[in-house]
Amino acid sequence: MAHIKSFPANAPIQEAIGFPGELVEDWHDKAIAKMGDLLGKYRSLKVFMDACVHCGACTDKCHYFIGTNDPKNMPVGRQELMRKVYRRHFTFAGKYFPALVGAVDLTKELLDEWYSYFYQCSECRRCSVYCPYGIDTAEVTMAGREILDTVGYGQKYTNEIMGKLHRIGNNLGLPGPALEDTLQGLEEDIFDDIGVPVKLPLDLEGAEIMLVTPSADFFSEPHVESLIGYAKVFHAAGVKWTLSSTASEAGNFGMFIGSYANMRRAALRIRQAALELGVKRIVVGECGHAWRVAYSFWNTLTGVGAGGEDPFSIELQKQLDPRYPAPQHICEYTHDLIQQGKLKFDKSANDHRTITFHDSCNVARGSRMGNTPGGQFTIPRDIIKAVANNYYDMAAETIGEGTFCCGGGGGLLTDDLMEIRVKGALPRMEALNDVVKENGVNFMAAICAICKAQFTKVVPYYGFDMSMIGGVHQLVSTAIVLEVPEETESAEEA
Ligand code: SF4
Ligand code: SF4
């Protein structure tokens, strides 16, 4: 699959996020130096380079290998692209007896292969679950991409989005006034639909909660249905909440670029907005990698540690609510209210749906929910079962920790990678097909904007209707029962 290549970024895109505009002349030396730098910084990377015993346990665990049969899409094959260069430059045997230990120099041809295959990995971590040494190919991929960026060989899709986020505040480039308009329109739609003045406030100072959510939630189907669901939950809870016009994006493509500096800059933007609005808590919407970054990295990315003085330090959030260190996932928030009996549902409103749930890889293997191990698997399912009558899981080996990536995660959600996206979706589509045939499933819920966007594009290739894809809070939105006030004639008036 070496022929599958996404478009490289041009100079303005690269330079906007701190990388050289084009392949630098001394790219070889720079790449090796960067590799040395990363090996020194991330001990795990060095362990991953040294520890593989070529046992083969991971070979058939990657959805891109299953979909393409290309040995370089085996996790170990992907690692080997970097490992053979590592051996050449960072091991004694590789320096002096390269042919004996399979060590090679980094040629331009090999650099091109890196570009192809490190963008045919969605950083989903499935392979690491099956590796007896816990080798995480996602980290190798991130390192590979960071080296590529450093020498001026970045990917257009991810890097352009990163720049847009820094410049405007969200991945779509939606400016504040347009966002305000959109939210107003949604309030009117909800009022027309159910007669309840559900608000979607923007930049509301002193709110208790600031919601950060993927910007896809603001305007495209099926994502927007989940945003309406969050708003209805906040309304039912009677909580003051807000969105921010300057931090209107939960997604953090710094993770896909493999750039800690960019990931940090994006995280600090959210922190800054929360401080300016004076909120007590940040809640993250249905976005897989945003939750992975928020849950696993925010406390260190913001650079303030757990000292207790910063409002977003984990220690302080624990004092506010010991069950939830900051931030909180919208599913945790809704689940909590359900457990307390604070939300009312008419489950029959979802009776036209027979539902299954796709565990998004960044939530399943990169983060957690709630205060019990495995909460990230039970919480969304509990919510679905609280709001709908007909639910069926897909085959056990394809869900939970062993879930298959949608095929479009990790910076692959671009049309120039459609071939690998369709092929990489194969294992998930096969599992879906089984549950459709056996149980008549007609709706697959996910809590990740990338999963939803990927599935709506690829399910038609497998003979399904794209309308079968949606969010967990879309189901919540359908079933939640809100009190209809008397004598209110419009959303604006309310
Ligand atoms: S896509 Fe997932 S399973 Fe495949 S190599 Fe990358 S991290 Fe491993
Ligand atoms: S499972 Fe682990 S040790 Fe075995 S080949 Fe794969 S990466 Fe190497």
C-alpha cells in the first residue's frame, strides 16, 4: 500500500505550526538527530525499539493489515520501518555490522515509506493489547510523524487543521459570530420541535460548566443531534453552562501530528477560556481523541501539575467532586444524573431503533470514564439502555478493549486516504453486518466525531445506509422528557 499517500502540507501550512515549509536539505542528519532526541526524551520509545522478539502475536491485529494484506501494515512491519534505522544509528551491532542485524540507513525511498505507512496507522493501540511486551505501535507512529514534520515532510490534512485551530479556535475555521448564529438557530429548532426553551449559551461568564466539543457538533449531521442532546441534559439538570467562542474545539490534532508543543498550545487555549469565563468545570463532548488528550495529558500539558492552586489541576477538581478528576466526559455527566434519578426518559421514543455501540479506540484504550475500571465500556452502554429498549452488542472480541478502529482515526479522515479508510473499516463492518443480520440492528452509536464522520462515509461501501450512524446523546435527545412551560411563544422570548 506504499502507493497510498495523503497530500503533503505546503510551506504556509507547515510554517504556521512551527515546522520547515519543505523538505530541508540536510533532512537525513536532522531526522537522525530528532530520532535521538525522541529516544532520549521518551524512554518508552527506546524500550519499544529494543523489546520486540518478533513473536508474531500482533501481526493480524491491525485493521489496516486485515483490510489490505500488506505486511508493512502489520504492527511489527510498521515498527520495523523505524527500528531498522534505529539499529543502524543507535546500536553497536547496527553501526559496525549492519547487514548482520538488518540495520539500514535512512534513504529518501525509506523516508517516503515512512510517510505512507505512518499515515496508514490510526494510533488506535489495538496491537499493544496483544503484544506480550506491551509495545505500542501508536507511539512509534507518533514519533515517525514528528520526525517527518521536523524535516519539513508534514501531512496537509492534519497540519492545516492544527493551524486553523491555533488561528481561529476550532478545526472548521468557524468564527465567533457564525458560531453564535448557529447556536441561535439550533435553539429555535429545538423550541419549534418540542416547545421547550433549551439554551445553547456562548461565552456566559460565571457558568458552572464550560462544554468543549468537536466543532462538527455545531453544524453537521449526525453530530449536531448529540449537541442538542447535551443541551437538553444541561437544561434538565438546571445547570448554568456555556460554550466558548475562543475555545470552540475539543479535538486536538497535536496528537495526530505527534507534536507535544502543538498539543500543549491547543490544551492551553481551552484552559485560558475556562479561566476567563470563570467556570468551575470543563466537560468534554463526544470526541474520542479529545477525551484521550483531556484524560491522559491535560494535567501535564497545562504545566501546572497537581499543586491545587490551578482551578484545573486534578487535585482541586477531586476536592470539588472526588469521583471526577478534571475534566469530565459528557457521558459521565449524563450517567451520573441518570443514577441520581434526575433525568426522565420515554424509552419508547427510540423504539424505531435497534441499537449497537461502537467502542471508539481512543476512549477504549487511551482513557477511562468514571471511578471504576472499565467504566469507559459500561457508562455509554448504561446510558443507551436507560434511553432505549432495543440494544445488542457486537461480537465480544470486536468490542471493549479489543475494539476495532473505525478506519478513519489518527489523522486519516481525509478523502485522499479513502482507499485505506474503506479497507481499514473492514473488521468493524463485518462485526456490524453480523449483528444486523442476527438482531436487526439499524443504528450504530459512537462517542467520537471522527468515528461518526468516517462511518457515514464508508458504510455505503459495505451496503448500509449512512443514516444508521449516530451519537449516544442523539439517543438521549430523542428520549429525554423535558417540562414544557406555559405561555412561551418563541425561543428568543424565553
Ligand atoms: S492502526 Fe492501530 S493496530 Fe494498526 S499498527 Fe497502528 S496502533 Fe497498531
Ligand atoms: S507482538 Fe510485540 S513482540 Fe511480538 S512481534 Fe508484535 S511487537 Fe514484536
